[in-house]
Amino acid sequence: MARIVLSHDYPAPPQAVWQLAIDFDAFAKAMQGVATLRNLPTGRLQQGMVIDAEVSLLGKLPWQPHHMEIEVCDHQAMTFQSRERGPGIKRWDHHLKVTKTNTGCRLTDTVEIEAERSWLTPIYALWARFVYTRRHAPRMEMLNQLQEA
């Protein structure tokens, strides 16, 4: 198993970043260029949701099923925990938390990954590091657009 922890700081109120983090449309925008998604629900993430979507990596590779269960979604604490899986992935557990800082807030992603074939786990971990890092810039852009409105 691999464990990845990434933190990104935002010069915005924690609630604004939390709302972006749990919004499916914002998620799809943040993933542009990394993956194309279909069969995502609309609206916001809620505890107890079970999502069976499909993903095309880089928008070019064949569609693959992706299963996600939202085990915890605490809007007051601004945290969620999902348990996910897809082809070749035995375990992809994602914990997200937004916390207040002196200059805005910090979004921390903690991901635990285990591939069905153990030798692939480090490769999936590298991919996860790339994906979760890549979401930061689009979120900053969306926050800037909200502040300008």
C-alpha cells in the first residue's frame, strides 16, 4: 500500500474552497486535461452516495468503470472520506479536509492506494500525486472567477 499526503493553500475562505471540492461540476473542470468523466451525478457530494462513473484517462484512453462510495461527508468539519476502486485498483481511499489558515485555507488530500498487483502500486501512487496536484491550478482559477463575480 502507498500513502500520499498533499496540501495546497488557497487565499480564500475555507467554505468557498470546501464548496468547490464537493461540487461535481467543479470536479469535472479541475480534471480537464487529465481525465474525462461521464455518469457523474450533479450537485454536491453527500454522505452515503454511491457513484458508478466512467473515466477516460487523458480523454483518449478507453472508458473504464470507476466506483466510489462516500463514507463520510461532514460539511461542518469540511471533510470527506471516499472508498474507490476501478480496474487494477484494489483500494483507493481518499480523505479530503479543508482547514483555516492565517491567509485563507489549506486543502489536504490523503490517499491510500493498493493495486491488485502490488508492483503496480507505486505507479498508481505517482499517478495520484500528479492528479491531485494538477487540480490546484483549476481550483485557483475557479476561486478567482467567484471573487470577481
